Amino acid sequence: MKAKHQRLTLVLLAIGAVGGASLLALSALKDQAAFFYAPGDVKKDGLPIGRAVRLGGMVADHSIQRLADGVSMRFVVTDGVATVPVAFKGIAPDLFREKSGVVAEGSFNPDGSFTATNLLAKHDEKYMPPEIAGKMHETKTLQQ
Amino acid sequence: MIAEAGLAALWFAAALALLQLVLAGLGVWRSTPVRAEATGSARSDEETTLTADIIASVRPVAVVQGVLALFAMLLLITVFVRSDMSVLLVAENSHSDKPMLYKIAGAWGNHEGSMLLWVTILGVAGAAVAILERSLAKPTLIATLGAQAAIALGFYAFLLFSSNPFARIDPAPADGNGLNPLLQDPGLAFHPPTLYIGYVGISIAFSFAVGAMITRDVGPAFARAMRPWVLGAWIFLTLGITAGSYWAYYELGWGGWWFWDPVENASLMPWLAATALLHSVSVLATRDGLRAWTLMLAVVAFSMSMIGTFLVRSGILTSVHAFAVDPTRGSFILALLAIYIGGALLLFALRVGTVKQGNTFDAVSREGALIVNNLLLSVILALVLLFTLYPIVAAGFGTQLSIGKPFFDKFIGPIALALGVVMAVGPMVRWRRDDPGVVLGRMTVPVAMTGFALVALVALGGGIAWLPLFGLALAIGLAVASVLPLWGRNWRRTPLFTYGMVVAHLGIAVSLAGMACDAAFTQETLVAVRVGEPYRAGPFTVTLDGIKPVVGPNWSALEARLSARRGADGAVFYLRPQSRFFANPVTVTSESAIATRWDGQLYTVLGEPDGTGRWQLRLWWKPFVTLIWFGGALVALGGALSLLGRLRRERRVRVREAYA
């Protein structure tokens, strides 16, 4: 193969491979990336059923109920605008508690409740998931 | 006084970096042939001597700069060890009741300290280049040290103007805030420095590329000079990633070993780029091909390590590493990033035209296989970068989303498997040209092994998802293929770097097998148990014997006493997972307890009491999960053997040339 042709082939191959993979991934991203919702967004935009979602807000006071099997629980997430009941099976993170920030990963059910597969809680005084910080701030401004 | 001395050392080091840059610039400019012609071909002796003096002075300046940076780092460690609370950084991140190991490691368990560690390693590595590098042409070496100084200057500016680690606080608090308990682990002493050495090693490879571009000296000699640094950086990145993965696995208590967390990706991206560079630099050194591509990869690898630093340090992404961050500093690093990457790409664009075409080769050849390797690595790198940054871009457009593990697994997994196939075939193909039929013939055994494993797994296992299934089958074929290059050779005369390649490729196969086994065969049990009630976790029976309070140096904990036995008549062994309470700062962490057997790990986590006398327990049986990190260690060992082999050969060649 001539040098010029070789270079051209390689460049085309590289552009094709990277571009193709990226296009494919971007099209799939539309369906599969987990979007972030606050309870108020659900009221506003409707239920995103059948897709991975992150639900963020505060755990409402006196809302944590532990079920008989010892590993399941129910609680309510609120952002001051609306509330969403959440069901979760598993070990809650150490800093998961009432009146504290939480991000629940999972999906909505047709009745408007949320089934969480994973919970993220505020880590320490310095750390708050930026989404929660952002949403809380937004909600506060809206209420004023 | 110690803190002030540290700050002074930093300022001096910064000034020396500036001097190093200016001297190197002058030296390169004065010794370019173009200028020699412009000033008349007969240069005066005086001027030649001056040029030689300038060039000779760059090396010592680089050495002193490195020593000063190291001195500053040692002083920072000293104030941490002495718990000097009048230093703001110590007050914010340390506490006098911390064990000594974490006082020392705490020096880099925060933003300012970790940046100082970065620049210290950079300085020391620059000094090492100045002292050790003997084979490269003088002007190229000087240009390399100049580029190194330019990188260092940006980080000195960052430290001195926006992240001074030695700032005082007045009045000094009685005691400090303490270190994040998640970081109070031996992993902290090891993981960040290894990764930083890797990042910095890549910056040296990049400086070599810049040096070679400035002096238009891109060829096998440059590739041979650059290769040990790429290899060294790659070894440390491999170790850092492997250690970080195991640390996250046992510390976070989620039972996973890779979360596609942005910061994990930040360490993976430079590794991918460095892996590609490592293979392309071999083509350049051995066959004098892929010149421009190798330069480009050096630029990309450095950009990735800078983006990695940016992602970690700016706190722009949600991450388990989201402690020790400050968004306002992100803009400073972003500016540095733009200058470095932009400058490097500009230089590349200006000089790529003068890089001569290297040797050509056939599609079926070792070079061809290495190009496919580079291509696939680049595609993976592009996807990881895209997925990691996409949430930031989307946030800019007002959409908040996250891209999780399932998505990465789905897209990266198949490409990684394809890469595994190329990796099995590549070493069996000859340089320049080979016959496809003959190559296929050499692959008979591995292909047969993979096919056999596939059939056996489908027949016996059943219900394994296709990705782990193919992963495991490929791992078996790859393990066989990776040792094939030793087949029929005289083992004593086989060079050390060939063994290096074999061990590294075998390591990938072992690691792949571990990942596939973990995905396919893990058994998870989540229960609330009473004391004395036995539960099954895979082949084990686990019983909660009791819960006891225990006290550590700076924490108290509830500790579960678990007894476990394999089958009905296995020997009983004990596990003690804890729920730890730290007072400084107030935090609760789960400490998992792991029992390692030859064929896997039993992983236990203690949850909360449910109020009726039961305790939550999470138990995993993870067959062969340990292979993941064992494989990672093998890969690093392979890199080390390769490095040793290359250095030995280079030395032999130099000695031979000296006597010729």
C-alpha cells in the first residue's frame, strides 16, 4: 500500500469508528440516562414511567416506616411543593434519616409511587449531592 | 516558622521553574540551525560557549527545583505530624487524636495538599529526567525540560495564588475538624500518590513529545527515550486504579468493584490513552512508523490526565470523591487545562506537517494489529469521556441527568471484548507483513479453548447474561493465547520485555475472568436476623453470635460477631463487620468484613437494628472476585518486567556504541 493511501485509510477508519460509536451511544443516551426529578417536577411534567430516574429531595418528618421483614422500608420524599411515597429494600446509607437530603435511584410506578433500588444520602457536613443542593435552592427561591 | 519556610520554598521553586523555562527557551532558540545561518554561518566562539553554558545550566536548575518542591511537601507533612492547628489546612483536615499514619497521609487527603503532592512529583520527575536521560539529543532534552517547567509553572501559580497549603489561621483553634472517616484507611497512604505518579509520568511523556516537536526530531531515538517514562507512568496508573478499585470495594460496603464514578473514569481515561501510547510508541521505536499518531496520543494522554485532575479537583460532578472540593478553583484549573491542551494541539498542528512519513506496512501485520488496538482503545476512551462529561453539558442546558453503571457496561463491555480478541491475535502476527491463513493456524488452540468454554458454560451454567458469558470464554482463550509467544522459543534467550508482554496480557485475561465470574456467579442475601439464627449465603451458613460495642483510637463501633462455615462440616471461621461512629467529624461508616478463600470472597456488611431485636445483614458470596485485582497486579508486574528489559537493552546498546 502506498503511504498516502495508508494514511487516508487509517484516518477514515479512525473517524468512522469513533464517530459511529459516539452516535450510537448518544442515540441510546436519550432513552437510558437517568434523569433527575424532584417531587414538584412530577406534578408539573407527569410521570416518567418505565425509565431509570433519580428522585431527590428531603425525607419527610415522621415518614420512615420499617416493614416486618426487617429490610424493607417506606418513606416520603418532599421538596416543599409535592411529595412522593418511596419503597426501598436494602440497607439504607448511614446518614439516611428524616428531615435530611436523599437521592433515590429507581423508577416510578403507575400509581405515582416510587420504587428505589439504591439510596444516596448526604455524606457529611461538607458534602451534599449537587443536584439536591441545586433543587433545594430552586424550591426555596420559588417559594419566596 | 515551618509553614513560612514551606511557602518560601514553594516561591523559590516557582521562580526556578520560570528560570528553567526561560533558559530552555533561549538554549533551544540559540542552537537552532535556522538562526545560525541568519547570523552568519561562522559563529563566534564566544557565542557558542554562551549557548553551551545556557544549555548546561538547565539541568541543575531542574534538579534544584525538584528538591525545593520536595522540601515544601516534607514541611507540609511535618506540620500535619505535629498537629500545628495554626495552619488553616491542618485545622480543617486533621485532628490531634488521629493515628500517625493518617496524620501523614492526611497531608494529601485534601485539595491543597494533593495539589502540592502533584507539583512535588512533577518537580522530582523533572529532576530525574535531568539527571538520568543520556541518550536523547541535547536540544530535544532541553526543550523537554522547558515544557516540563511550563507545566510546573501553571501548578505553582495555582498553589500560590488560589490554594496556598501553608496559610495560617489566627487565632488557632484548640483542635482540628478531623479527616473524613472514609479516607481514614491505609488506602489513602497509597492510592493518591500512585495515581499522581502515573499522571505526572504521562506529563513527562508529553514533555518529550513537545520537545521532539519543537526540535523536529521525531523518530525511533525519541521513541526509545520516551518509552520508559510511558511504561513507568502506565505501571503506576495500573497500580493506582487497581488499588483504588479494591479500596472502594471494601470501604464503601456496596459489594461492587467499579462504579463508573466520574472520578474513577478520570483515572481510567489516562490509563486508556497511556495504554494506546505504550503500543504505538513500540511501533515507532521498532519500525519507525506511526510518528504523527504517537505524538497525537502523547498530547491526548496528557490532556486526559489534566481533565482527570480537573474533574477530581473542581467537584463539578457528583461523586463519592465529592469531599475536598471547591468549585471556584475549577475555573483556575479549567484555564490551565485550556492553555496546556490548546497550546499542545496548536504546536501539534504547526509541526505535524514537518513530521516525515514513517515506514509503511500491510494490513495483516503486527503494526496493523496494534493500530486496531489503538483504534478500539480510542473508541472506548471517547465513549468514557462522552458519558462522563455529558451530564455537565446537559446541566448547562438545564437538564439534570446521570449516566450510570448499566449504560457504561452495555456500551464499553462489547468493545472491550473486541479489544480482547485483538489482544489475543496481535502478538502472534509478524511485523510488516504476514499471511492471514498462517496467523489463523497459530490461533487454533486459543480459539478451540474459547469455543469449548462457551459450550461448557451454556450447557452447565445456564442463565448467564451474554456479556459475562463471552467475557469468561474469551478470558480462557486469551489466557492461552497470551502465553503462546513463548511457545517453541528458547526461554533463557527470550528478552525480558517479551516476558513482560506475556505477563501483562495474561493479567488482563485473569482480571477479565474475575470480572465475568463476579457478574455471573455472585449470590446476594439481604436479611434481618436474630442472634443465633443461621442464614445461607452461597455455599456458606452464617450465624449472628452477638453484637458488641468496641472502641478504636478515634472511633467507637457496634461490631457483629458472625460465625460462618462452608457446607455442613466445614471449619468454622469468624467475621466482624462494624458500624463505626466517628466524632471528628461526626460520621457513621460501615466497615465490611471479608473472608478470602482460594475461590472467592464472602463479603459481609452490618446494617441497622430494626427495633424488634433483629439486625440487618447483607451477605455476598463472590466466586473468584479476587482475580480482578490479582490480574491488575499481574498487568503492573508485566509492565515492570518490560521496563526492566527495555532499560537493560538500551544500556547494552549504549555500551556497545561507546566501544565501537
